[in-house]
Amino acid sequence: MRDTLWFTLTSFGGAQAHMGIMLRDFVHKRRYITEEELLELSALAQVLPGPSSTQTLVGVAYKVGGIPLSLITFLLWILPSAALMSFFAISYEELDKIKQFGQIMQFVQPIALGIVAYAGYSLARRILVTKTSMWLAFAAVIVTMILRNAYVFPILILLGGIITSALDTPEEENRLKFNLFSNINRSKVLYFIGILLFFAVLGAIINRTSPFSLPVRLFENFYRNGIIIFGGGQVLVPLMSTEFVEMKHYLTASEFMAGYALQQAIPGPTFSFTSFVGAMALKNDHANIGGQIAGSVVATLGINLPGLILVLFIVPFWNDLKKITRIKNSLLGINAVAVGFIIAALLFLARPIGFHLLPLCIFAATFLLLNFTKIRTPLLILAGIAAGYFF
């Protein structure tokens, strides 16, 4: 537990940096698991939807101490950063009244946009290597910008996976049979699907004027996103921007970017940003502090539960799962669609900046620094805050 807490407080820089710290601390230093086991857990996290760093860390804890240690590790990992993001959301209105706050944040928003652009570029360079993947990404951009409906996301992700799985899987693979699901507890699968369906139905039934309406709908929204997000935080943030800012107007683009910038400056999982979004959604719905905290808790649990459930239930038969080429090929289409979502969200988020020269220069400089140097994103955010304060 002490090692997990230290990991939580020192883990800056996203999933790739988190993997390096786990390799150093949990494999080479503490020898909790082997390097091969860590790499396999990381591969499993890439196959599953949800937060890859969280799933890898929970998988390590599962191998060391089973489900009890996994749950404790999960809470130690998400609580500090989620609490900070919730506090920032609750304090946002008071901060916004401070005359200098807008000035301080003026440089941070284009920096945050540059970080999103770099994440999209890095993913695109790795994923969009075939004509099929390029067309899928392009289609995802167009469809997202035209329809602007939250249900577009799961439909496109499903179609992307089906298309590349069908096109890229050899015919011989289709004739192979694996006893893949022999170790699955079917009741647990029903729990997993049942949670989503229960809250989706509950959100539809509850009257929109009820004080319970928005928290229930938020849980369904975040739980659904937790099921369909492949690629970790770099996909999560654009997806949330498109759904919660552009489609549902739970918070403004400037509020969204301010929260994202703060999340980049603190250690912990990128998915803790959902804590800010949930609290801001309730704040803009005129809830009191208790309601905002509830929104933060609902969002954090909703986005993390699918990934947590999946990694704990799938670890026992991962050795069978990783043999199936069709599953690997489906990820190509899923990731290509995810790149399209990032591009669409980038276009949405760029509108408040417009064509003003200074924000565009800051945006470009951020992208270039991340692409051509080893500077870390927290330093860029802190530099933007300092520039806004002094200039």
C-alpha cells in the first residue's frame, strides 16, 4: 500500500510514463512481478476498454494479493487526484470571480489544446497506417461533427472493430476454435451488462426535474463511456469534450479546458479528470457543495468501474484471449475511430481560440515542444500559469 501511494503521488505524464515507473518500482526494485508479467498486463489493458494505467496497476495488485489488495490499490490510486479535481471544480466559481483568474488562464487553454493535438498526432502516427484505418478515422470525424449525438460513439467503435476484424483476419483464423469462455463466470458478465442497462433505464424513467435525475444520468453517461473508451486518457478527454460540452452543455469549453489543464499538472490517472466534469455538471445545475461532491463521486466511479470489473474478471483467461487474431485486428478499427474522435474534439475545442495570433502561436509551440523535446506536460502547464500571472 505504501508503494502504491508513492506511485500515486509521483506519477506524472500519462500512461507511457506510468508504465516506466511501474517497471522501475514494481519489477526491478520490489520484484512483485516479472517484467514479462507486467508487459502482458499492459497488453491486456490495451485490449480492454477503460483506463490502461489503472487496469495495469490493479492487475499487478491482483497477482500480488488477490481481489482485496486490488480494490485497496484502486482506491489509493484514484482518490487523491479525484479529490483535487473535485476541490478545483467546487472552487471554480470563486476563482472565476477573482479578476486575475481569467488572465492567469489565458495561456493555459491553448497549451492544453496543444497537448490534446499532440496526443491525437501521436496516436494517429501509430494507428493510421493503412487505407482502411485512414478512412475509418475520416468517417468518424465527419459523422461526429454532423450528428453530434452521444450514441454515435459506441456505434462507430463497434463498426470500426467489425470492419478491420473482417478485412484483416485470414480465412484460416475463422475456422479455428478456442475454448475461450470456459473460465468466465456468466453471472459476473450479467452484472457488468446489467449495471449499464439498469442506470440507462432509471435515467430515462426519472423525471428530469427530480434532484436525482442528473446524477443518475451522469453515472450512465460515464459508465457507458468507460465501456467504449479504448486508448486511455488521450481518447477519454476528446470524447468527453464532444459529448458533455458540445452535445449536452454540462459545462463550457473554457471550463473544460481549465480543468483539463489542471489535471495535466497533477500526478495520478488522467481519468480523474472525470471528477472535475461531474462536479462542474452539478455546479452548473445549481447544486450545493454536497451535490457537487456527489457528481464527482458518480463520475469517477462510473468511468472506472467497467475497466476495473473487466481486468479482474478477464485476467484468468488472458492467455487464451491473446491468441485470437480476430480480436487483435478489431483493435485496429477501434483505435482508428478513436483517432477520428480526437480530431473532431480538437476542432470543437479550437473554436473559442479562433484565429487570434497569440493563442495560435502558444498552441503551435506546445505541440512542437512535445513532439521534438522530452519536456513533460506538467511543466508546460505550470509555465502557462506563471506566464499568465506575471504578464
